[in-house]
Amino acid sequence: MRPKMRALLLCLIGLMAVSPEWAFAQNKAAPKTSAPATETRYFTSIDGLMDGNADIILKETRQGKTVTSATLDVCYPAEKGSDRKDRFVANLAVSGQTLTGTAQSQGDKLPVTVKLTRKPTADTFEFKGQISVGQTVTEVTSTDNSDLSEKEYQDNQSTEDSIATAPKDFTEVSPESIGVKVKLDAALDFLKGLKGQNVEVLLSSLSVACDALRAGEQTINITIDPERAAAFVAKAKSSPGVVAAGWTSGLVDLERTIRFAAADWRDGERLNRDKMAAAVSAVLTKTLAAKLSSSKWSDDTGKLKLTLKRPSQVVPALELTETVEITALVAADKPGASDRLMLWISNPAVTTADESTGSRLNVADAPSGDEEGDQKDDNGSVDALAKEFKGQRWDADKSAWK
């Protein structure tokens, strides 16, 4: 080896011996930049869709500020002014600021096309574009849209299930009110099976709301005679497609309810309706200063409708008549066997008319917005019933019978 080469090699070896980190540093790779975190964000309103009547959920998956995928879930009136809902769910392709996709509506099977442009504007977002459902084209121009995090979105979702499948008593649910949660594809057959039965179906529960469309389950609300409610619930639970069946909120307001011993008011296991109606009527004729006009039990709902009449004191010389209507409901205080009954009565609904012979004065009550007429004070009727039946009233402060 030449002297010059030998000298250069020794010099390099010396440098490495003095600074071993130098050689390591030359081979150390540059630190990698970490990828932006992936998160899910939601929009729950975009103005202008279906005349502003659409229920919307736009779900975006983002990596940093870049949208990597999106799903648009829209529930809307199937026809203008209709309570019937339809829905589509479109998976959207993302290309820069453009979101596009196609789908088919869930109910009417209409073709759906979505083309939206999404633009960030400071802390909010702007959407423009078109959504076509069948032959209907909606132009979308929506500004100032705020998004939600996954937690914020979930916190806003309603998870309350109002059906009590096995309540310990009827202090939180009503003895005549039944809820049946059934899968959407089985709901029609379940409803057809109710034809001819002594029950009432709440009309509003026939309409499938957006939450029900998304869950795939509908809750049907039914009113039934409390004496038949337990058997109905048991049968409903075994029906095809039924997810849950039980009691829910209804008529009974505990502030207008008494509880008392059942022994004197039953013939075997059944309520003695004649004796009960006579006793309730006797009390109300005194407290309301009226005469009994009619008394009728409903075989469908188990309700007792009492109609009483009394002279109007507005202008006594005109001899006008007040008609007082009260609804009552009697039931065991809990599902199954019980030695106690509950009696609930409605507020009096009072109407006034001229029922005299000969020419009559046409009298119109001022509109009250109350379908049952003008409700008046009951003159202590609930307290009087509690005394007559040796019953208990509900103590709201202690949540107990007193």
C-alpha cells in the first residue's frame, strides 16, 4: 500500500474512533411522517331537501380533512303532505369535493341519483347539487352546515324503549295500553290479524316514522280491556316478527286514580261491571250535581263512559242544559293476580245546549282546541270516590300509595 493511501485510511479510522455516532448518523433513516387519524363525522341536516321535510344523516369517514367515504341516508314523505315515509341510503363515491352515488328507495322502489359538491367554509360546510328520486329533481343549496363527532351523534340518538314487557305494577305504565314492536316486513300481517278482535289500534302508530324505517321495526299501539291485556301480550309475543310486547303509557293519570280492595267488586275473577258503574255514578251525581243520562262499557277498551246532565247556571231563565261526560277505567293494580283494583276517571268534559221543548236557542261553545269539549273542575270527585271505595290516593312526592 502506498504511503499516501495508508495515511488516509489511518485518518478515517481515527475519526470513527473519536466519534462513533458519526457513522451511525449517516445511516440513520429520516423519521417517518405519521398518517392523519381516521374519524367519522355526521351531518344531520341539509336544507332544502323535499321542501325541507327530509330527515337526513350524512355520514363521512375522514382521514385528516380528506373525505375517504360517505353515506347519505334520507327519509322523506312519500307524497307531498303525506304521513307515509320512504327512505333511501346511497353510498357515495368521493372525488375531491364531489360526492356521487345511486340507490333505490326502500318503499316505492324508485331510482335515486345523488350529485353533491361539498365545500368547507370556515367552521361550517356548504353543499350544492342535485338529488333525483324517480322523476322528482331537488336542487340543493345549503350553507352553514355543522358536523358532529361520533359521540355527539350517538348522544343525540333516542334509545328509550317505552314498552314494559313485565311491569311490577301500573304506576308507570297504563293497564289498557299495549305496545307491540314488530319487524317491518311482518307488521302488515300482524295488523291484519287484529281484524275482528275487540281492540283499538292507535291510528298514528300505523305510520312508519323515520326512526322505525332505519331500525327496521315498528311499534303498534293498542288499547284493550285490561282484563284481556295479559293474555293479548302473551299471544303477541309469540307472533311472527314480534320483537317485544308489553304495556306502555296511556290513559291512566295517577293524580286522578284511586286504589282499593277488589273483593267486593268481582264476580269470581271478573269485574262486576253493573255494580261498579252504579257506585261510580252515585258518587258523581252528587259531586257534579247532575243526573245520570247514560252509562256504557266498551267491550273493546274496557272503558266506562258516563253521561250526566244538569241545568246550566249561565242564564237560568233560558233553561239551558249542560251535558257532562266522564270516562272511567277499572283494572287490577298490576299484571296477573291481584287483590287490589285501580279506578281512574277523566276530567269532566262539559257542553251546553238548549234541550227545552219548542223553539230552541242555538248555542255554540267557544273553540277550546279540546276534542272532548270544555273541561271543568270535578268538584272533588276523586276524593269522594276514594272515600266511597275506602281507597288510597297516589302520593307523587313519595311515589307510593297513601
